[in-house]
Amino acid sequence: MSLTLYMHPLSSYCHKTLIALYENATPFTAVSVNLGDPDERAMLLKLWDVGKFPVLQDDARGEVVPESSIIIDYLDQHYPGATRLIPDNGDAARAVRFADRFYDLHIHNHMQKVVGNRLRPADAKDPHGVEDAKIRMRAAYDIAERDMTSRRWATGDDFSMADCAAAPALFYAAKVLPYADSHPHLAAYLERLKARPSYARVLKEAEPYFHMFPQEG
Ligand SMILES: N[C@@H](CCC(=O)N[C@@H](CS)C(=O)NCC(=O)O)C(=O)O
């Protein structure tokens, strides 16, 4: 087995890459990294100086690949399976990359900001940053709601990298800024994602760690 994924079972961006790996039953070894442990943090930093996971190591090809979208692109290119994560067609591929960027940049990263604020000490909270993040998330919800009135998956009929991105973004966003009542098509899309076997497996494996998810306050 040449692939190793450095990850954490609760990490939303790691969930994104796990979905891609499970979609195609790609063999890999998962290495859980505790960033609170100096040795484990140093190991991750040695692989990717930014110090964020996921990072994929491919011993067969001598590659270290950081960044969830780039990992999925790499898997699609070098370890393809039944689910094409990025289509060959130029316009369809661009639509997938665009939707992937949309969910990462306009929902996922803002959700992280809100969650990150919960972990800050009481005297270092950032209420303005959180309010700004929530305003931007609401705007993105409106766009996604409009798109998902007519789509099964993020870009249409086919499951793709964009759905790998949407799943953890929408799952955790629902916890920090619920949208089930205001954006029913988006909420229904999340339910379809949760029912997809690849993501259902990710969620089941993460279940024992959900108590570590920081609550408001
Ligand atoms: N753009 C990166 C984001 C990765 C990211 O934010 N990872 C988080 C976990 S979900 C992380 O490593 N956090 C630890 C830290 O920032 O120290 C990607 O798509 O992989």
C-alpha cells in the first residue's frame, strides 16, 4: 500500500479527502496526527511546512501532496476508480473546480472561523470576525440553495470532487449556522450527501470524536 493520509478523524478537510478515497475504495493507510503533540506536529511540518492536514504521501511515486483539492486531483489522475472525481470534459471539469472552490472558500473556511473563535481564550474572542463570517455564509447559502433546487449533486447529475468539498462544509456549517428551515434544498442536499456510502462511512468513523467538537460559549 503506497498511500498514506496524514489526518485527524474530526478534521473537516480530511473528511473531504476521505470521501474521495472511499468513493473508489482506494487502499491507503490513515495516520492520525495530534497537533498538540510536539513530535507529531514536527512530523507533519516536515511533510508540509504549513502544518495543516490532510497531507497525502505516495511512496510509489515519491510524492507528498498537501491541500485537499490537489489531493483529490492527484487521486483522480493516478489512482482513478469508478467515480471520476474531476470529469475529462473541460467545461464540466471547470464547473467541478468552481463548485469545489465555492464550498471551500465561501462556506467551509468561514465555518472554520466561527469554530476557531470558540477555541479562543475569553479575552481574545473576535465577535466582528464571526459576524462577518456568518454574513458571508448566509450569502453563500442563498447561492447554493438556488443551485440545489434543480441539482442532485453539486454540479448536476454526477457525484464529483465538488460533493467531497460540499459534504463536510455543509455538515459542520449546519452546526454553527443552521439552515434547514431557511434553505430546504440545501438541507436536502446535505441529507443526500450523508446517505452516500462514502460520506456515511466518514461520519461513522468520526462519531467517537464528535464530543470534541467545540460548543458555543
Ligand atoms: N486549504 C486546506 C485547508 C486545510 C485545513 O484547514 N486543515 C485544518 C483541519 S480541517 C488544519 O490542519 N488545522 C490545523 C491548524 O490550522 O493548525 C485544504 O484544503 O487542505
